[in-house]
Amino acid sequence: MAVTGLDPEDLTARARIRDAALRHFGEHGFERATIRGIAETAGVSSGLVRHHFGSKQALREACDEHLAKVLRRLNDRARADPTPADVNYVAVARAAVGPYQPYLARALADGSAAPLFDEIVELSQRWLADADRDRPDPPDVDRKIRATVITAMALSVTVLHQHISRGMGVDLFSPEGDQLLARTLIDIYSHPMLSLEDAALGRAALDKIQHPATAEPRHQQEEHHDD
């Protein structure tokens, strides 16, 4: 069964050029990549590349939009089936995004994937909105900030995959890696590393560092407010 249906666009020369650009940018980087090189990778003329995209920058934007579309589909599928009995979404994501991993890692490292990063932050905020409704304590940090950090941590797996594979003892981008990463994520997210009490102490310490003359424990601030 296919992970996602093909867009009609994916059967066109435009899509072939876009996929060639994803491979070419991933191998050479944006600055070193050329329209001619992308055309050769796609097996078309430079003129056809310019006809469809106009410029190298526009082509990169099309690459980012395509990846964002793939990720939105994966996100929608996961949200529609949050407790699947027969799907490993780590494996599904690797199958869908794996061919673009070199592009994604390079673009993230050189800071050129801002629209794509922002799209993932937006998707992460939706998951946090659901989780926040069941929190026993109110969030201490704005949701977008938390989503931004979560996104950076998740995407770092792509950038640092060689180190992660070495530490895990298996190739991260393999079926065995899919299973081990999925189990690891489940274990991490199902067991908080800090209790609510320890978290409160940590916040109080940060308050004291930031405002040493006026800081007081959060629970005392709330009691004063109630008075």
C-alpha cells in the first residue's frame, strides 16, 4: 500500500526537475549547485528548467514546498490515527522523506530551510495544543517556543544521523533503526525526566538568577495573587 497518493504534478517534467534539484542540492549545496547541473541530473535542458521555475531560488522554494506537503500528509495521517495497531510512523516517515535526507540535512545545517522548518513548527504546535489540554500544570513557556525547540530536536536526528547510528549500534536509516528509534521515542515521551516538584524548583532557581532581589517561589507568587 502506498504511503501517500501521487499528485498529478508528480508525473510531470516539473516534478522530475524538482526531484533532481533535491538530489543535486543535497549533494552540492545550494551555492555550488547550478541550473545546468540540475538539468543534467533531470535529463532535460537548462531552458526547460528555467521555463518551469525561472531561477535557482524559485526551484529551491519548490523543493521546500514539496517536502512540506509530504510532511503535512504524514502529520494528517498520524493525527487521524494516533494509536495505530499496525503502523510504525518512524518507518513511514523514513520511506517518505528518506530520499530527500541529504537535501534536508544540508539545508538545515546551512540555515536555508526556514519555510520548511516553520511549517514543522506549526504542525508541532497542533500536537502541543492537544497535549496542553491534559497537562496537570499550566505551561511555563509559550507554545510556539516549545514547538520550535521540539522541532529542532526532532530534525537534528536527520542532521546527526551518523553519530546516532554509531551510538545506537545500528544504521538509523534501516528497518532495525526504525524499530529502535520508535521504541526509544515512546520510552522518552512516556516517562518525564523531572517531577512537577523538581520542575517547580528549577523554575524558581531561574527566577532567582534572573531577578535575584525580587524572586520568590512561584507558589508564593500565586498565593499573593490570590490574596
